[in-house]
Amino acid sequence: MTSETERKRAEAQAARERLVNTVGELGTAVQDAKQRAGERARAAVPYVAGGVGLIAALKIIRRKR
């Protein structure tokens, strides 16, 4: 009876450790995804600014006509 209890405790402990590792991996994956999204957004800023500037310039040119 004792060995069965010890075996179940060991299994439960192993399951807890696997769960902790899985949660840690998911947290790392989320942080990596956030970092990549931020990098992509920062890389797109010059293009967005250029597009906004182009639209503003076209509107100004149209008004002068």
C-alpha cells in the first residue's frame, strides 16, 4: 500500500513539474511573439510616416489647383 501511494505521489510531482515547464515555455513564447510584433511595428514606422506624408502632400497640391 505504501509503495502505491509513493508511486502516485511521484507521478503527481512529475506531472506538476511538466505543467510548470509547459507554462514557462508558453510564457516565453508569448514574450517572444510580443517582441517580434514590436520589432515589426518599429520597422514599419518609416513606411507609415512616408505614406502619411505623401497623402498630406497630395492634398496640399490639390488645394492649390
